[in-house]
Amino acid sequence: RKEVEQDPGPFNVPEGATVAFNCTYSNSASQSFFWYRQDCRKEPKLLMSVYSSGNEDGRFTAQLNRASQYISLLIRDSKLSDSATYLCVVRRGSTLGRLYFGRGTQLTVWP
Amino acid sequence: DAGVIQSPRHEVTEMGQEVTLRCKPISGHDYLFWYRQTMMRGLELLIYFNNNVPIDDSGMPEDRFSAKMPNASFSTLKIQPSEPRDSAVYFCAIRGGNEQFFGPGTRLTVL
């Protein structure tokens, strides 16, 4: 079983729509959780960390359910510039550990 | 932006040739990671170093791949001999706090 599983999409939504991505992780020892964003032909970059209590950054909301080993990302009021691939990422153990990346979910926002 | 320089940015070579990819963090970091990304397999960790010492090379596909880190500001990934299935984007990343910062990648095509 893969460490991190994501729905690959693609998701195609109009501007202004709300879209949600889901991710599951297999190792209960995972301790840190992130969403990375990767634009076409670019490197992945950190979008936001995911905290146990859930957290919000502008139009982006991340949720974590440890019992179900499930992570989500909600994007409200989608913009054209949100078009990218969103990677779900987990880390086991200490902050020095390696990261495990999902395959990514592709989002296209159309005008 | 932690700053990671990778070279070359693009490499086209013929099967059987040796390929050397280079990574240079702008400032020395304690952890350095090499990843490979393809459409089929997503982002895969190949090897990572801590204080210039290889910690986990279980992701290196086979003996044709080797990596070195002679100092904190330089690392190489070598493929000898290269094969068409090695065609991918190769990323170098460094740890910065709780996240990883990726270089722009090297797009390798083996004909």
C-alpha cells in the first residue's frame, strides 16, 4: 500500500467555485502533514502545513483527521492562478525525517 | 527562498551515455534530497544525505545510479550507463525548518 494516496483528478472548475481535495496516509506514526503546490513544469513548493485543529490561510483551509488518517484541502472562490497540481505530503517521526509525497491532484480553473 | 541551483536544466543524451546532474544549495544545509518525478510514478525519493553522509539510498533504482556529496554546498547524481526509462525530471531539495525547498529540476531525456 502506498504511503500517501490521493485522487489524481483532474478537477476542472469555473472561477469562483469551491473545490475540495482529499488524501489518506497509511502510517499511523506520521506526525507532520503538508500540502505542496506544483505549477506546470516547476518545482513543488510548500502551500501550507496542516495542523490537528485545522487551519486556514486566506481562501485555503486544511483539515486533519488522525483517527481516519485523512487530510483535506478546501479552496474557496477559485482563481485562475490556483490551477496547479496539489501534493499531499506526510512526515513520520521527528522533523528531521523524510517526506512522503502523494501523486498529486491536478486542478484547472477556467474563466 | 532557500535557493537551490541545479545544472544542467535540460539534458538530452543517448542511451548508454553517462549523465551527471549537479545540485548546489546557495548556503550549506544539513539535509539534501534527490528526487525523480515522472508521470507514471510521481515524485520518488532516490537518496538523501545528512551532513554529507548518505542516510537512505533505498530509492536508488539500481547500480547504474550513484550520488555523492563531497561538501555541504555541492552534490551530484550520476547515471552510468543511461537508459530511456531514466527520462524524468530530477529534483534536488534541502531542508529548511519544517519544509523542503526544491531546486528547479533537471529535465533528462535519454534517447
